[in-house]
Amino acid sequence: MNKGNRGVRTTRREWMGQSAGFAALALSAPAQEAKPNPGIADATVIPLLPPGPGNPRNTEGAFIALHDGRILFAYTRFTGGDSDHDAAVIAGRYSSDEGKTWTREDAVLVANEGAMNVMSASLLRLRDGRIALFYLRKNSVLDCVPFLRTSTDEGKTWSDAHRCVFEDAYWVLNNDRVVELPSGRLLMPLARHLPSGGNYDPRGTAHVYFSDDAGATWQHSRTVLECPTPSRSGFQEPGIVALKDGRLMMFIRTQLGCQYRSYSKDQGETWSPAEPSPLVSPLSPASIKRIPSTGDLLAVWNDHASVPEEFRAKDTGPDARGGKRTPLTLAISRDEGEIWTHKRNLLAHPEGWYCYTAIYFVKDTILLGFVSGGVGLPGLSKTDIALVPVASLYT
């Protein structure tokens, strides 16, 4: 953990003043009206998916480019309430202009086939040309499992659902998390929550499943990552990014004040003991991908290096808390995740709630799809799309 960063103290009043210019523009704008964002030069934010009557929450999405030039954004559309366990479908919106504008009507990609819901989409273009759609089917707080459907006609129709993991548990596969290696191996980073007193245990463990046959069969890696401290939350919502030297880096949400990280030298079959990373954060997921045009890593997370102490996560004691999911920060790393520079806050309202970011690259622009709640709304309520020029992160 970066203890130097944790030592920076800022008062709430000072931080609110610093953040005033980054207030969430989406709340005052009609849906789909893109607005320039003062937090990052030349960036715009589109309030694409606000909540509405009978639709209290729209969250956890992923992008993919279609052969006709459109972009599909698949996300979780809730209809039964705004909790993780309420009824929901996987829905889609489309853009024909590289993410600048989007269709206004939902296309249902996966109906609610779970006793509770389906949620949390990942999209991949497989080597045989099919589109792979991964998602969670949730039947209870003890039964939540990742499934896969594929499409041979660019998302017009989908195959039957294929179960990926056969161990019964509450598995968490975050949105936009499944990755493909140059070898063709698919990697699915998961958190497992086992039953505890008739409910799921919030203390998670980190796991990886891999497939060498385009998702037809899956194998568990030989490593289970346990949080090294008696943390209530343990390890949650892991992600994976491939490094230039052939290793893989897993990044893991914790309540310990930062993202933890682990490495694999054998394409995900074994993993090193997890350790603190330089990404100071609350109990909130990070997203990391490689920028194609520069080769650098891009991280999007809630940077808590200089927020007020009361915003930060605390793992123990009577005031234990997950911390506030603000600001929404972008940074780049030229050394494969050791040092993160050029930090930019896209949004930083003190009452904002920014998380579950999907990252996609369109030419020289970064597309971000992220939860952008709070400020008078529930934290997990709406999704915004941001367009960020790659060049703006280097100036």
C-alpha cells in the first residue's frame, strides 16, 4: 500500500472546493445531451441511461464494435428495484457515430432467466468471428453463476445459454472483465462468496477460470487468492490485464485502502500471493486496459490519494466503512502498473458515486461506460458514457 499517499490529508471543505469544477454534468442535462467536461480537456459526458418509472437502475455495461460500424453497449436494465438482487435484463443501445450519440430504445439481449435477475455483461469478439456475451444468472444469494451466449449474426440472435462454472456458490464476474490472450485463451476473473448463516459471506476470495476452446469448457486455475488480513470484505471483483513481458496482472477490490494485485507467469494457471498496489482506493472496483495507440496502461478508479479522511475506506472498528466512490480518475502507466502518472479526474462531485467502468477504444478516443449516481440519486442508479481523447491524458 502506498503509505505516503495515505498520509496526505485534505479537509472535506478544501476537497469540495477543489472539486467544484468537476461536478457531474449529467444530472442537469436531458438524456443523451453530450456536454463538455471541465475535468479533462476535450472530454464529453453523455447521460445515456438515467433511471425512470419502472426502471430504477441502469448499470454495469460493456462495449463491442459490430461489423456494420456500429457500437453495441450492453448493460443491466433493472425493473424490479434498485438492489443487486432485483429483477433485471441485459439490454443494449447502439451508436452509429463512434459513441457520440446512441439509440434511445432498449433492445433486450438476454431476458430475465434467473429467479432474481441476469446482470453484469462482458463482450468479446472471438477468433472465429462470433460475439461472446458473458453475464451472471442469479437465482438466490447462494446461487449466482456466470453464463455465456454467442452470436453469429452480430447480436441479432443469441445461442442457448452455456454455464461456465459448475461449482455452486455466489460468483461475481464484473462487467467488462473477460479477456482473451494472444494465445486465444479466455480468462474469467471471479470472486467467490460462500454461504454463511443462510446468506452469502461478503468476504470473497479471488479465482480465475480459463478456456482454450472459445468458452466451450472451463478450468479453474490452481490458485485461490485469500485476503491476508481478517478483512470483512476480503478480495472482491478482480480484473486481469496482460503485461508486455508475458505476465498477467490481476487487480482486486479490497476494503484495505487500495487495490491489491497478483501476477501470473503461466497464462493464468497459477498466481502469486496478492500484495498492495499503488492504486489507493475505497471498496470499489478498478478497470485497467492497454491503450492501443501508445502501448501504455490506462487505469480508471476512485483515486483516494488525497481525499478527506472520512471519504476513505476503513476495514476495522465501529466506524468500518467502504468509503466514497468519488472522484472518477484516469491515469496512465508507462512501466506496466508500477507508477501511475498524468492523473485526471473526469468527475469529482463530493457526493458522486462512480464505478463499474467499461473501457473501449475507438481510433484515438477512449469510450467509458460507468455508473454515475449519487447527488440526489441512489449510488447505483444511472450510467453515463464519456468520450475522452487519448491525447488529453498526455498533455
